[in-house]
Amino acid sequence: MASPGFTFKQFHVAHDRCAMKVGTDGVLLGAWAPLDGVRRILDIGTGSGLIALMLAQRSAPDVQIDAIEIDPAAAAQAQENVLASPWPDKIHVHPVSLQQFEGGPYDLIVSNPPYFHAGQSFADPARARARHTGSLSQHDLLAACQRLLAPQGRVALVLPREEGERLRNIAARYDLHCACDEIVVGKEGKEANRVLLLFSRELITAKQGQIVIHSVDGRYCERYIQLTSPFYLKM
């Protein structure tokens, strides 16, 4: 029997030892991040390994993925999930902080980063570390992306909309410019609460878009189905 977690069409993600569980943010980023021309990928804060596994499924056989995770328990579980997947030789889990990590250059860097600021309370210290920007500030994240990104590489992130706007405003200091900005609406007619951002070193006009997850009557919308149907069992 599979460990507690989430079963997708081609792999299972156990997450009982991870502070942050499988959720819509990670699934969207793993399904959305562009992979054209990509041969080396870095997943920052991989947690259970969800996004790395999704990218392994979507990418060419020769693509290599490094996944880093500062929490030892989560890193160990991510490694177990990778070994149990169809791609054990494609993903390499590193139990290390981003600030200490040496690697690259990468054609694609992805992250579902922490976004709560000091003062937000969590009973679980691991959950606090996974969600507080104290362990990885936006400046730390962008500086690392600047250091590790290939000249033509791209950075794909998912964030709450307000945090995404804040990050956009400081990214140019690190030679990173927004190439695509897609807001995520949980239900048709509601305010967007998430944003998917793509950055590159090239200064261009950012493409704008919108992904709506549920229609007014509660059904999944077509764009969301197109993105996630290769993964969800019942879609």
C-alpha cells in the first residue's frame, strides 16, 4: 500500500514527513513551467519532490534535475519518492540550503518559495521554516537565481499575487526581467489570489494571462484541465 500522500497518473508523492503537503500551487507550477530547450533544471525548496517529479514526467529523457531541500526529513522523503518513481536517475535530491548550494548553470529554475513574513505564527517549526521568508528571502532567492541561471535560462515561480508583485519590483536589480505573468483565479468571478511568473535575463514586454481553476458551477475550466490532465487520475 502506498504511503499517505497523493497519487498521480505516473507517480505517487508521499508527504507525511513534509511540512508543506501536495497542493494546487505546486501542481500548477509543475504543469506550467516551460521546458522548451531545457536540459538542466533546479527545483528550489523541493519539499516532497512534487514539482521535480512533474518536470521529470514532462521533460526529455536526457534532462537532469537537481532538487534542493533544507529540511532533512522532507529531503529524505523526496529522495524516497524519487527512488519509487519512473525517474530515479533523472532527479538528484540535495539536503542543503540554497545559500550553500553550488551547481549550474541551469536552463530552468523553479520554486514555490516561502512567502510569510516574520510574525506569522505556526505551531510546527518545520512548517514555519517552509513558509517564512526568514529562511529564504526574495533577495536571497533572486541572488541565487542570478548566480545559477544559464545566460538564456528562465526562472518560473508561483506566489500569492501581492508577493509576486513585490518580487517583480526588485527582480531587475538581479538582471532578471518578467517574461510572463499569469494570474490564477480559484473560481470564476473571484479575485485572483496567486500568480505564475516567468523571468529571463532578456528585457522584453511580459506576456499577460489568466488561469481560472473552477467555473461558476464548480467544474474545472478548460485551461486548467489542459495543464493538469497528464497528472490527475480523475481528469
